[in-house]
Amino acid sequence: MSELFPDAVYGRKLGHAYVALALAQDVARRYVNQSAHNDLRPLLTILGVTEALLGEVLQNAMSEELPTRSLSMPCSDLPM
């Protein structure tokens, strides 16, 4: 079983939160569009802003990769 680093778990949780927020935004948008609840339109705006901010955080978290443990071996050291 592979060990998950705290950063990987954090990134995974951010990804799940982003998907959940996008789904909530989609449901809210559909509800507002299909009904006469125009007073909920500011909620859609807030959900959109929150989605954008969470998306930025998620991109930053995913771009900060863990240092790779590469085994660099010069070509001259390779067995032939």
C-alpha cells in the first residue's frame, strides 16, 4: 500500500472540495434559472467567486510538487 504524504492528501481534499463546489454551483444555477427566484442570483455570483479562488488554491497546491527522489546515474556508470 502506498503511503500518502500530507501534501498529497491536502491536494486531494482540495480537489474534492473544488468538485463539490462546482456541483453546488451547477445545481444552484439550474434552480435559479428554472424558477422565479431571482433574489438568489447574488448566491450564484458568490459561488462563482469562491470557485475561482478555490481553483487558484488548488492549482498552487498541485504545482508545488514534492521533491522527486531521482536516482541520477551518469551513462558511464550504466552496466553494459
